[in-house]
Amino acid sequence: MDTEKHVQHIVHWLQEYKDQAGAKGGVVGLSGGLDSTVVAYLMKRAFGDNALGVLLPIHNSVEAEKDALLVARESQINHIGIELTDTFKEGFGQIEKALGDQWNKDSAQLVGANFQARLRMSTLYAIAQNNQYLVIGTGNSSELFTGYFTKYGDEGVDVNPLVNYRKEQVKEMAKYLGVPDRILDKAPSADLWEGQTDEKEMGISYAAIDKYLRGEEIPPEDEKTLMRLHKSSEHKRYLPPGPPKLDA
């Protein structure tokens, strides 16, 4: 891949899309992960001072988000921090209280993780609307194929500049853009709970996913896992369905 060419292509596309949409710039949630980091660097090139990174910690302080703060500093993107812990606890607690005996404790961890992602999405849209910005997504093609994102959460965006790029290609862009080694070397994680990593949760490595997407063979067990993920997440890749239209 001609990394420089692809970086310039994305930057120019972001600028053109912003202008066509009548927006002033863009906002992205900064987690300190590889994908959001690359998007922050691309946004800074595309939008300059109208690129905004937002740290949205839950169960943590803004000051403790060392990796996200490092990205903000190194990319020179404007940034703000909003701690959402109390908002999350209040909203999630009210749901648990309302459901009472119907509350499924076995699924509480995943339900809570998805609730966090949707809370962050709502926050980003509030900021974007206030500033006349676009919400810029961070999903890559490897995540799109597996459905490794929260429906109407981190997938709830206006544009997804990395959607045509595998995880390995995003890493190539990160190296070209000068992303710090600390970010390049960390295990991919959505930080949904303590010790959570993408690959552990999916049951397959990004290397295997990317190899399959390149059209190469992978071990049968990996392919079985990948096809299960792809099939079970099919609904995430389409608009909500409705019944067929009837003639009057």
C-alpha cells in the first residue's frame, strides 16, 4: 500500500465531505487506541483548528487517560474531557431498578458496556451539533466484517474514514503519521471492562481476520469463528428493516 497516497486521499475526502455537508469541522472520541489515534491525526490535517478530540472516560478521570492525552498532545488536535461516570451510573442504575426481578445479571457486563458506547455517542453528537461539526468514526474494515462495534454506539457516526482499511493498514498509516510507539504497541481494546481486549473477546486475532480479508487461507477453526461473528452481526451492517410495502 502506498501509505502516503492513501493518507492524502482520506484527508482530501474528509475536507470535501465537510464542505458538501456545510459543516465547520469534525469531532472524534479519543480513547488512546490505534484507530481513534489515526483518525485524530487525519482530522488535524483535514480540519486544522476545527478538529476536536473528546476524552469520555467512565469509571476513570480525564487526567488518568494518559494514552488519550498523549495522542491529543502529539497530534496537536484541540481536545476537551468529559467524565461520564455519574451519568452512566445514574442511567444504568435506573434501568436496573426499573426491571427489578427481570434484570438479567448474567448479561449485565455486556449490556453495561454497550450502554457506555451509546452514552459516548450521544455526547459526541451533542458537541457536534453545538459546533456544527461532523461526528467522525473510527471503525476499520476488520471490525466491520466481524461486527465488532456497538450498534448505535461507536458505529453511530456521520463518516467512517477508515472503513476500507484493515487493521494492519491502519497500523501502517499510524507509523507514517508518527504515532507514538506506546500507542502502536498496545493490545487493541475497547476498554469496556478491566483486562478486556478485542482479540480475547472475539476469539480470533486481527492478523487472522486481515489474512482472510486479503483472500488468503486461515486455519479452519479461525474461519469458523470468523464466519460465526460475521453472520451473527449481519443486522449491524444494514438500516433497520421494515415489512414489505403493500399496495393501497
